[in-house]
Amino acid sequence: MADALDPAGGSVPLLDEERIEYIEASRQEMALNCTLTGFLFALLIVFVLFSTTITRKTFLFWWLVGCAIATIIQGILMAIEANVLFLATQSQESLSLQISTMILTDWLPLFIDASLIFKLLAFYPRSSASNNKRLAVVAFPVLVKIPRLICLMYVVITYFAKPSIFKSYLLVVEWSLQLADITYCCAFLIWKLSNLRAAFHRQHPNSTNTAGLRNTSRIGLYYTHPESFGPIVNCHVYLSCIGALLATVWSSIRDQTSRRTLFLNGSSNASSEKGSGGGDPLRSPGYRRQAESPSRSETTRTLLDQIFSDPMHDIETQQTEPMEMLMTNPSVNEEAASSTMKLRNVRRNSATPNGAPTQLRKVEPYESSKTLARTSRSNSVERSSNE
């Protein structure tokens, strides 16, 4: 037995069979927890490679980064304990290392699951939701974590009192509460995301599913025969690796593919616009519609040209024509109307004592204005000859 416990032949106290069974079971339990939380290491790599400035400013980002770093520390401790801890349980250094590893093993999932609270609060920001509504949403997961803390504290307190702590019902209660906590958060997130029709993989990472798998397997392992414990651990190791791969690499590839699709769609839209208009604003349909509808400045200019290009026209006729155009063109503003009234006053003040208006300077009349001026002159000549 001494050779089995100490291959180097050192003076290590002998351990009873119950203590050895507990040590081996605890070692497998910590290894299972470390492998099933290994997705945080891949998540940390994704954060480093694909995070943006906006995501790095959020509290949830740094919370998950801290959990990932704690998981890495747990893996390092597991590598050290492989040759030290379970062969020298009586030394003070090994005891401190064992306690720290046990705390990470039991308490790390509690901090990982706390990230779900921030995900729930993301649907109810302070600007649009009241504090009472926010508290009602996170009341259940927060209250569930209180008995979980109590169970974990009892586990630490009774560590030296009960050697077979792996068979304690406290851990089963804590795992059951954790499973209820994760189930509530997952159901709420799925319900909100289905209502909002948002992408499920962006707002709800696969870490929650992995945590639920870990807790379900723990409850099942409590009632499992010890001979089948090793194959179950190996199976979960492979599943955790596959889950981490799907949760990180595939999500990143999918995001890159969506960005490429948006880029290609933008390029196709640009090419279609180039084929229709060629980048020339004069050939675009919007410009043609704008050119077809006369603007206010063009209407005002037409009124001014008609007034200045008709020097022989009667004053009363000139008073009625602009008003008719104002009625037929509602787009003319008050400025155009005031300009027309000023020009009428100029025509009245510039009239000769005989009653005939003076010749006014033409201001680039249009073809229609020229035609109207010729018609007015011919009518005036015919009227004078008849008189």
C-alpha cells in the first residue's frame, strides 16, 4: 500500500481505504469540472481576437474574462496536484493547494452563472425599464444563489468533519439549484429572443448549455457505479471539446460569413446603381423626378420674366395673370408673392402721364414669354389702328 501511495519510497503516512476512495473520487470530480469549464479558455481566445472597443467597455466582458482566467488557474492547479496533492495529503502546502482547488471547483460555476443575470438585464435597460421591473426579472436567479452560497459554505466547513464529502447531499442540492437557475435564465432568454426575432447565437452563447450539461452529469454521477465513472468522464471531455469548438470557431466563421455577405450585397447594389445611373446624378431617376417638378425659384423667375417682357401690356391684365399663376402653382411661397407686388408698384410708378407704361429692361425671358410679348404688341397695334 505504501508503494502504491508513494512510488518514490518516501515516508508518507498510510491512508485508509475510505480516504483513498474519497481522494480518487474528488480528483475525478475536479478533473471533470475543469474539462467541462474549458470552453472559457476558448472563449477567452475569441475575446482577444474578435472583441471590439464597444464590447471591451461592458462589465459582462470583463466578468467572463475573469472567469476564464480563473478556469486557467484551476487547470494549472490540477496539473500540479497530479503528482503532489493526493500523495502527500498531510503536508501543509498540499493542504492549502487542495483547499484552493476545491474552492475553484465548487465556486467557479457560481460566478460563471452570474453572467446570466447581466444578460437578462440587457433586455431591460435603465432608460426604458423601471427598477421594479428589473428586480422582478432577476429576482429568481439572485435568490437561488443565496442557498447555493450556503451549501458551498457548509461544504467547506464540513470538509474536515466528513471524509466522504463527495457523497454529501449538500453538493447535490447545490447542483440542483444551479440547474434550476440556468433553466430559468435559458427559458427567459429564449422567450425574449424569439419575441424580438434576434439572432440566438449572438445574445446567448453556448456556455450556458455546457454549464447545464455539467450540472446534469454531476447529479447523475452521484448515483452511478464507480466502474463506469471513467468512461463517463472521457465522454464528457470529448463533448466539452466539441462544444467549445462549436461555440467559438464556428460562431466566428459564421460572423465572418455574414460580414462577407453584407459586403457582397453592398457591392451588387453599387454595381446596379452604376448600371442604371453610372454614378452621374443627372442620369439618376431621383434627379429626373426632381427636374420634372418645378422649384419655387423657377416659378418666381417665370413670373418676373412675364412681367418684365410685356411692356405694352395693360396694367389690369398684368395684375390678374400673376394671381392666376399663384393660384395654379401652390408651391410659390410668400416671398414670390411679395416680389410680384413690388414689381406691380414699380410698373404703376413708372407709367407716363399719358397712361402708357414705359419700356422696361428685359431679364432673359423664356420662349413662352417672348411669344406672349409678340402677341401683346400685335394686339396693341390693332387696338390703336381701330381707334
